[in-house]
Amino acid sequence: MTLDQLTHFLGWCSLPNITILLFSTVFLYAFSEPVQKIHSRLFDLEESSLPRIYFKYLAGYKILIIVFNLVPYISLRIIA
């Protein structure tokens, strides 16, 4: 695998991950009440603690995308 192929691969891997992150963020904030009710019943959690859990999920996912997709992609683009 060449550096050019790896750069393209990381670029295409970033696209669905960022799309999932944006979709999850919009969905959780647009439909927060029904989603919180479903999750509180499904996982036996208090509805008041769910926004903090959602924030941790979105923050963790964003950090993983940055570390494993965007930083290597940008680094390879700078090298090339």
C-alpha cells in the first residue's frame, strides 16, 4: 500500500464517521425526549443522567475520529 492509497483510504474512512457523528448529534438533540424515554426504560437509567451520558458518547466518538482518522490524514497530506 502506497502513501497515496493510505491517504485516500483515511479520507474515505473519515467521511462516514463524521456523517455518523453529525447524524447522532442532530438526532439526540432534535428528538431528546423520546430518545431519553426509550433509553431510560431500555437500560434502567434515570432520564436526568442521560444528557451527560450522551455528551460523553459524542465527545469520545469525536476524539476517536480526530485521533484515528483526521490527524493521520492531515499528516499524510502535509507530507505529500
